[in-house]
Amino acid sequence: MKRKILLLDDDAGTRFGFTRFLSLSGYDVQEAESLTRASAAYGAQKFDAVIVDLNLPDGSGLDFIETVRSDSPDVPIIVITGAGDIPLAVEAMRRGADNFLTKPVDMEGIELFLEKSLEIGMIRKGISSRQRIEKVRDPYFGESPAMKEAAEIARLAAGEDSPVLITGETGTGKGVLAAWIHRQSRRRTGPFVELNCSLLRGELLASELFGHVRGAFTSADRDREGFFDAADGGTLVLDEIGEMEIPMQAQFLKVLEEKSFRRLGETKVRRSDFRLICATNKDIEEEVRAGRFRRDLFFRINLLTIWIPPLRERVEDIPGLTRHMLGVLGAPEREVSAEILEMLTAYPWPGNVRELRNVLERGVILSRGKPFTPQHFATLRDTSMWAEVAGKATLEEVEKAHLLAVLERCGGDVAKAATELGISKATVYRRLKELKKPSGTG
């Protein structure tokens, strides 16, 4: 069977060259010229690898990298970028990309490059298979006060059946916590169903949630069960609920209120008894004030709210979290030297726990069973950041330098910088305001 490759690039010439070469090499290539098309394609089928351009007409490829990595930790991701965008490519690798190529791409070497990435993907799948065989691990909550509070609310939520809203920046582990709450709840023997609302829009999202009957729309060639059906008796997790469009929010609210729904194109009323957990990296209250999220739906989904703090705000948890992650990755015996631990605790982690896992996983793969060295964690040494903070020791100074470096790289574009950092624009503005305060002020 041919291995499927998703190619995301807005340049028709680049897509033609890649598709022609890779097709002749035995790959099945599906093209997408925008984030919207790529998200729809990725939501509809599975791919063995993804090739992503970072500069796209409807956003940054960094967003799609996070989407893919969140949904499919094993899939290799290759970034293609201009020679002048190397810092952006490095940022992409921090967010989960495996390798990057600079344009113009040497087509003679692309097949070997792709094979290497697919090999890394196979190694990851092997790790994932071992994890499925082993006992499911509980999340590492840590010892920081904020995480202790989050753990306490999560334990309370596990004993209830009320809707839960989990908030926090991208990569903080919202999905992991949702799965833990399900495993601790009375619905643990029921299905655990997850859907990322940022992947699909309009009719596609409605079809995934409600299901459809044959002929409901042009491509509906058979009856299909939706996520409401699939979650009956268990837990339904809607990730990135803040990305759901207003018309879909109205339909979803009606399902929550009436406990019933109809598949698209069907008159039969169906019922589903599911427990709802929603997650978002957005400030939903701000979205409500801005008119982008329904107030009545917000009240429905936030009966219990759990905030997961960013990793940079709980540095004391990094040593224990590192040990936990190595166990999850099947390398519990690996030693982490004081020098490497210092690198891990000094770095500001814009990609949070997900980025830490990616860094450790890359270290496990590169070290090939030998002791870790600082070179195995070279991605932590971004010269644009470390040159600014050389000789400084505080996390606040490291974070400040990193934020300013990203803003400079984005030409002062706060929205673009927020996307790269995986945080909201409001958070960027708040931190910039904090940076202007004289040292020692409250």
C-alpha cells in the first residue's frame, strides 16, 4: 500500500514539483493550498507524513503543525521554508516538526529525507505501541501550588457528571487531563471520544458531531455515526471549543438543553447520554464579550473550570515532569545530568509540556541508548534568545528576551507572535505591559 503524504503549500509550482517527484517515487500525495483545505483533508483521513510550508494565505503553518502533533503524535512533519526564515523553522521544530528543508528544495535528496522522517515516525509508533500495552500512566501533577489546585478540582470533577471546562495555553496537557478525569469517573467503562473543533468548519463539523444519512449532502455516500452517537454512555471531549463558529454553537447548545439530536438529512430524533468536557486555549470570557462565543453556551460548559498554568510558571515541576516523561517514552532509566537539567529549567517553554515531550523524545531518538549530552538538546539553544540572556539567571529575564525576540522576528505583529508562542494576543499585551513596569513594582 502506498504511503500517504499531505502536502501543504500555497505555491502551485512547488506543489506540482513535489507531487510529481513523490508520486514517481511511490507515494500517494494529496495537495492543499491553504490551512482550511489542509484541515479538512486531515480531518477526513490519515496520513503517513505531512509536508508544510510556513507562510500561507490564511495563516501560519505553525498552527497546522500544532494541530497535527496534538492529534497524531507519531506522524512525521517536515517544514519547507525560505532561506531567510530559518529562525521560524527552528520555532516550528520546537512545536513538533521533525525536520525542515529550505527552498529551493533539492529534489534528489527529498526521498532520502522523507524516508528518514518516516523512520522516526515508526520509532514513535513503536513507543506508542509499548505504551498501549503497558498500564496507562496517570498525569504528573507536580508540586507547584497552581497545579495542586488544578489536581484538586480535577479529582472533584471526576466524582461528578457535570460539564468541565479545561483552560490553558496550547500544549499544557488539557487533553491528558480530560482523559484522566474520564478514567476516574463512573463512565470509565464507556467510550472516550475526542474532537478538535479547530480542524473543521460549518457542514464538516456538523457532520462529525451529528452524523449524517446517505444523500444528506454531495459527498455523503453512506450513513455515518456522529460523535454524539459514539460518546453515548461515556465522555465527549471537544478540544478548542473556542474555535466553534456561532451557528454551530447554537446547534450544540440545543443538543445540551434537549439531550437529543438528529443526524444531518434525517428526521428521526436520537438521544445520547454523554458527559461533556471542553478545552480551550482562548480566554472564553473575552470571546463572550467580543461576541464570538455565546454567553448561554459558556454558562452551560463551565460549571467546573480547571486552569492549567503554563510550564514557565511552574519551573519547580520540570525535574519531576522530565522523569515522568522519560517513563512515558519508554526510557525511565535514562539519566539527566545537572547541565541538561539546568538547560531545561532555564528555557521558557513557549510550547509548554508538549514541547518538553517533543524535546525529550528527540533526545531519546538522537542518543540511541547512549548517555544524554547537551548536543541532543541543541534546539534549546536559540542564539537569538540566549545571546540576550547570557549571564542572566532569572526565568523572568529569559522569558522577556524570548518574547521580545519572537516579536522582533514577527516584525512587531502581535497576532503573529501570539500564534508562534501558542498564547492569546491578550496574554502578549499583558506581558508587554508587565515588562514596562519598573523592576520591583507590583
